[in-house]
Amino acid sequence: MVTIISLYDASTDTKEDDYINLLNQIEGKFIICGDFNAHHYLWGSNKSDTKGNSLHNAISTNNIIVLNDGSGTRQNPSDLQLSCIDISMSSVQLAHQITWTVDNKSLYGSDHFVIQLTLNQTSSCSNSEHELIWNYKKADWDGFASSCHKQLSESMITDNINESCTHLTNTIIKIAGEHIPSKKRRKNNKPEVPWWNENCTLVVKERNKARNKARHTGGGHDYLLYKEKEKECRNTIKLTQQKYWETFCSGLNNNNNIGQVWNTIKRMMGKTISSLIMPTLIYKNKIYESTKEKANILAEAFANDAIADTSDTSPGKDKVTYSMFKSFSNKSLGVLLLLYNRIWFSQDLPLAWKHSIIIPSFKKGKDSSDPHAYRPIALTSNFVKIMEKMINNRLRWYLEKNHIYSPYQSGFRQNRSTMEQIIRLDNDIQKSFLKKEYLVGVFIDFPESI
């Protein structure tokens, strides 16, 4: 467990004993962050004052490590000069694991910069192979569709299903690389807000440029220009956010998925929807800390629960996305359909489609250290997902047309909902009351997915 303390010390005469009394109350691993209003050379100040000396002595006495690297943490609104009064410190056990950085590009309405402390622990899902993702905002979809139309042909599909699948996949990825730029996944885990656009990025760059110039020259004209750019940036971001929110709300109706609605709201607030950091797992009184240990124990748990067998999974995806399929011309779709028909009649599924990436998804309300508290999410090829959807649509149509479904089944059927079951149950209860009969109901909640 790590104790995190945030404090604000506005006093001008805090004594060394006051700091020592505070620090003596903390046990184990800890991190302290705060505005101490104290100056000392140790954390980057250009002077040391009485309060700073008192804090320095208390820190030295308790063998505490200061994390600051000397960068300024506060910008004086009047002259834009920097000072180092926001101090971060930790216990010796944690200091080597913490990365301390200052976001000196944005003040977010304050005169203090945002300080980010990153506790460098191993992530179970970190994989350099997955850092690059498609940047759809800058994609040339017309060029992609045109190239697919020219380069994808029925001659690519042969009796060898695996070779045909590999050839088709590699060709699509090659064309995508020519028309869809890639970008690195953000490493700082800072969530991206959905309303942010290129105009927001532009005004932020202009504001930062004006601020840096004003800080460098110290001229009054440059300072006024910086304040104008800051106001323009603030107004642009606020207007963009408001417009996105209004558009989002105007599109809401009874058919919206409530989970997706809440996810969008959380993203607008800058909250991360899910975390890829896997906590330490404890199973049968044994602790699993390394990435490999966690992966193995999760695989064992999934297998034991008859959920999934992760021994034959692929280390990566083919990276062919639904957006690429949606831009296909009829000719390109014909090539894909030919591959599906060959697979269907040969009953030979490509080996690459049998592999998936298993991502553990935490079950809310469970103990995060228990490997059985996670359900496996399988990331399979979108090729096979589309084929499965086509087959599923045919099967559902056949079952409905021939009245094979039970008339009492509402799950997984179109134009039906759980509300119908509640109404039916209520009706049966009312009939039982009127006829003075008994009604037996059986409600089953399966503890695990089947």
C-alpha cells in the first residue's frame, strides 16, 4: 500500500519540528505533493529562505527523497518568472520507481503547472508491437478504396485457404500503410477527450509560442499578446466542447446504449474508461507480480473456469479494421465474399483466424488480486467477425422464419426486450391471484459466463 498526501502550506513561519511531527506520522511507502511556499536550492530555487531550510532539515532527518528535478512549477502572472514552490517527495523505497515531470505548456486557469508523477510498474498489457495505431482522422479513404479496387482481385483466392487469407491480409495492410498514417499510442495514459480537434491543437500551439516569446523577451507588448492568445485559446476550447456536447445530446434517443452514453460522458470529462495496468495477483496464497507470472496464472484461471484456453493465442492482430472494410468497393467486397465461400465449402478456417489476443477484463465488485475476478475478452480478426456475423444473420432469420425459437424467449432476438418478460411474469401473477392458484418461478443467475 502507498500513502499519498496532498497539502498546502500557506504559513510563513512553519518550523522544522512541525515538519518532523508531520513526517513521523507516516508509515510505510508514501508520496507527498504540495505547495509548500518554501524556497531551497535542493528543489531548484535560486535562493534558500528560512522556511525552506526548515523543510530541508526535516527531509534530511527522515531520509526522504525530493523528486523535483529543478524545473519551475509556478509562473508569476505579472512577469512570467518561474519559481519552485511545489515540492514532491517520497519514501526511499519508491523514489527510484517514480518519474517526475512538469507540464509547462498549460496552466489550466491557475498560476501553477500540472505536475505528473508516474509510478513505473510493469503493465501486463505493455507490448511495443501494439504502440502504433491507425490515424483515421488523416486517412485518405478515397485513395484507399481506389487502390483496393485495383489491387484486390479474385485471382488472389485459391484452393489454399491459408495462403489466400495471408495474401489478402498483407495486401490490405500494405494499401492501408500507403493511405492511412499511423500514430503512436499515448504513453502517458492521459485520456483523450472526444471533442478535441485540430483547431484546438492550433490555438494551444499559438498560445504556447506567445508565452515562450514573452517569457524570453520580458517585453510588455509580447506579454499582452500572450494574454490575448491565452484568452482566444480558452474561448476556442470552451466553444468546441460546448458544441460537441450539444451535438451529442441532440442525437440521444431511446435506442442508445446507456453504457456507451456514460463512456462518452466520462471521456468528455477526461476520465479513463479502462486501465491496462494489471494489479498484483494473489492465488492460493502465492503472489504473482511479473508480467509473465500474471499472464500464466490468468490463463490457468480462464482454463479452469472453462472460459478460454490461452495456450494457443497469437501475439498480435492483423490490424485490419472495420473502417477499411466499410470503404471497400463492390469489386473488393466480391473478393472478400469469394474467400468466405471458399472457406465455407472447404470447411477449412485459416489458422490466423483461430488465434486471438486475450485481454483480462475486471469484474466490478470483485477482488482485483484474484485471477478469477477477470473475464477474458478475445480480440480476434475482423475477417472472421464479419463472416460470423453473416452466418449468424442467416441462422437467426432461419430460426425466426421457421418458428424454431421458443415463443417465450426474448434474449438475442430482434424487436424483443427483457421488459416483455417482466410484463409476462406480472400477467401470470395476476392470473394466479384471480384463479387462486400457485405460480412457481425459477430464477437462475449463472456465476460464470458459459
